[in-house]
Amino acid sequence: MRIALIGYGRMGRAVEEAARARGHEVTVRLRAADNPGAQAITAEVLSGAEVAMDFSQPGAVVENVAKVAALGVDAVVGTTGWYDRLGEVEAMVRRGEIGLVYAPNFSVGVQLFFRLVRAAGRLVRVLDDYDPSILEIHHRHKRDHPSGTALRLAELLLAEVPRKKAWVQAPGESPRDPAILQVASLRTGENPGVHVVALEGPEDRVELRHESRGRGAYARGAVAAAEWVRGRTGLFTLDDMLSETLGTEA
């Protein structure tokens, strides 16, 4: 498979390494400075590319997808912070008749973590004494906060725990409203990513924790998504891919 990398920072380089390990060829590498306003994404530049993989910046994603979809190239988007424009991207995907997979986190371990958190939320639904919260820690270069993964965790808990009506970035207002789910962020050093869902009880505390040891897991998951999306049409999440692959509910 021939891959175009849009965004060639830490994640872009990790994706290239993972792609090569799977026998794929990276034909295009576009750094952010090379691609203002998606100007570098042309038919000539993407000639021969079968999948474009975007690990760029939140503000660049929609313009990048518009160009890629118009050229009929399937896509994988690992950049977060643009989901408020998901409807626009879905329309572009339909017009271009391409396949696009997006996810806040392409680690298969994180997808397992999502399923565990969903199950925990169902249990806490009937255990009023246990109060859920979210903490995420990332490297100091990460632009968005909370992380896309933390926002997905918040969505899962809000869906499963009806007494939580909304989330707020911690610490929020004081005294704290028990109907609000607190989501805390920390940016420090070169930490590749930690997410913790805590269930705080009156006498004890339960934690579900996912800790990344590097970018390799994200990169391998993104390459697997690129392999899966080839020849498909529509907007997909990593849940869609894993549900088909594992035969389990998203």
C-alpha cells in the first residue's frame, strides 16, 4: 500500500516506521510548514497514494480532508480537536466517495480501555456512592486539552451514568456540583499519554488506568486502520473497524 503522510512530526515518523514494518511504502511526507491551507495537497503530489494519513494540527484537518476527498484518496485521521466540524467532513467523504477512519486514539489497548470504562459506568449507575472522574496526562507539546481520548471517556461516562449531566474541565466551580463530571488535564515533559478513570467512594477508590509506553501502539493501530479502510466508502470510527474484526459490539 502506498501512503501519503500529512503531518510529519513525532506521530508521522512513528507511523512511517510502523508502515514500513508492515511492508508499505510512504510516498509523500508533508510537514505543517510545507502545507499551509492544504496548498501542497495536489493531484501531482498525491499521485499513486492509496491512503492519506493525517497527523497534523486541529485547524488544518478539514482543509486537508477537503483536498484528499476531492482527489478520491481514502484517509485516516489521527489528529484531534476538530470534531465540532465532523458534519462537514462527513459531507466531504460522501461527495468524494472515499473511506475515512478517524479516532481520538488508535491504540487497540485504549479501545479495550473504552470498553472497560463503559462497563464500569454501567455498574456505577446503580452505586450512587461512587463518583467518577477523569485525569489525562500528556507531553508538553500537545495542543488540545482535554485530550480527544479524555473527551471520549467523558462521553462514555455521561451516556452510562445518568446522574452526570455534563462535564467540565477541572477544577471547575466550588463547591462542586455532583451532577458534573470533572475532567482534569496535565501537560508535562515527554509523557506519551496516561488516562485514568477514578471511581471515588466514601471509604475506598477504584481506578481504571491506561498508560502508553510510546507512540508505537498508536502508529500500528493507525496503519491497521489504513489497511482496513481501503476500498470502503463512508465515515468510520476505530470502533467500527474493531467491531468487524473482533466480532463484538462497538
